[in-house]
Amino acid sequence: SAMGPVRVPELAEEEQFETDWNIVSPEFFRTLRMPIVRGREFTDADRAGAARVAIVNERFAARAWPGADPIGRHVVTDEGNLQIVGIVRDARLRIIGDPPEPYIFVPIYQQPFLRTQLFVRHDPSIASTAIIPPLREAVRRTNPYLPIVSTMDMAEVAAFGLIPQRLAATLAGTLGLAGLMLAALGLYGLMAYAVASRTREIGIRQALGADPRTVIRMFVRQGMKLALIGSSLGIVLGLAVAFAIESLLFGISPVDPIAMSVTVAGMIAVGLAASWLPARRAASVTPLAALRSE
């Protein structure tokens, strides 16, 4: 909730910085499991008529009072002075991909707000869809004129915030699959050309008694060598890209051995198939037909 500018008396004018606001109840931090690292949480005593208080996150405290204890200090707002009574651990509260920004929290009993969000933590064994009807009924009994605009599970909220990343991942996956198909076609074309350009050699080898399986192994070995070289280069480039976009990854490591292994196995399978078909064709060439080829 945007509540206006905040000033830190200890900072010069050019050192002042913007901050985000949130108006919360005393149970907010416990419900969202945001630990208070210093000071205290809000209580029911933090209401109208009492001293106005606020809680800031670690990022705000580090910028406003570096190396000093923020507890008991004040910030100046359009609504008056607020005394800092606690510091909460940094968290991503707006955009999941952005680093935590300075944040300040004030108690809802001292700063009422018309648009309210209700967070409910429930037993994970109970489906969220089973929780929503009794919550709606409880709100209706409290005040039948309060409109409930929407109800969402936090997993849905997180998924909604990751839509750009999901679209990018889908696009990257599609392009990767297209690249794999092009690589397979390229490898097949290269091996087919190698077979065509060595037709006379193949005929001479077979005329001298070379076994067809020997011819197949020769071309498969050549194709697999190209596939392994390409896979190695792909892994190096893939790791470089993964570390470059590490900030867009949430809850996973940029290095996934299983994904890398599956990718390499897929490339080897594609290389094997693309090499075996031309090799099989090479083995089927009769010595007489090979010697007559131009």
C-alpha cells in the first residue's frame, strides 16, 4: 500500500530513499512466517491513541541506520513520526524475481485501510478449496456488506507471478526442441553425404571381404564422435547460460545433473539414430554398384 514518502532524520536530503509500505495486523508476520530478527511484533495495544509505531525490514534498517541499532529511532511521514519497534527479515513481497527492497510496516489499528487482504494459514492436509466456503461464511457473519473480490491459494498467487518466466521457459523449450530436430537433420545429412562421397571406398572394402557390420560401425562411430563433440560444447554453453539467468530461477539450482544427463542421453540417441540410417544404407551397397558409381 502506497502511503506517501518517508524521511529518516539521521540522513541528509540527498541520502533519503523511497520505500514501500504495508498496513498489517499483529498476526501478519507469524502467518506468513516472516521472523522478527530484532525488537517485537505488533500487538493489540498498538492502536489509535497509542504511540505510533512501525516495523522495518533488514534492507531498510541497513540503509537508514548502517551499523547502528534501529530500535527506538523514528521516521517521519505525512501521518507523523513513527517509532521503530522491530526489524523483520527481508522477503520478496511484490515481484518474486526482484531482490528485497526497503519496506516499512505499520499496524492496521493505527492506520486503517479500506482494501484489505486476509491471509489464512491452514492444515496442508486440507485442500484450499475446502477452506474457502467457511471463510466466506465467517466474513458474511461479521459483516454481510463486505464484498469479497477474489480468493486465491498462495500457490496460485506464486504461479501468477511466474507467468513471464513460464512463458520464457516454454519458448526456450520449444526452440530447444526445434534445435534438436535441426541438429538431427544436419547430422543425418552430413552422414548421408559422407556415405555418398565414399561409395567407391565402401565397394572396395566389401569386395576385399569387409563385413557389413564393420561398415555400419565405421559410420556410426564417425557420427557418434560428432554427437559427443556437439553435446560437450552444448553442456558448456548451457552451464554458462544457466549461471547468467540464475536470478530468474526460484527454488532450483542452475546446475541440474539429472536434466544434463537426460539432455546428453537424448543427444546421443539422436546422433545414434542419425548415424545408423546412413550406415545401414552404406552396408547395403553391393560391391559392383559401388564400383560403377561416379
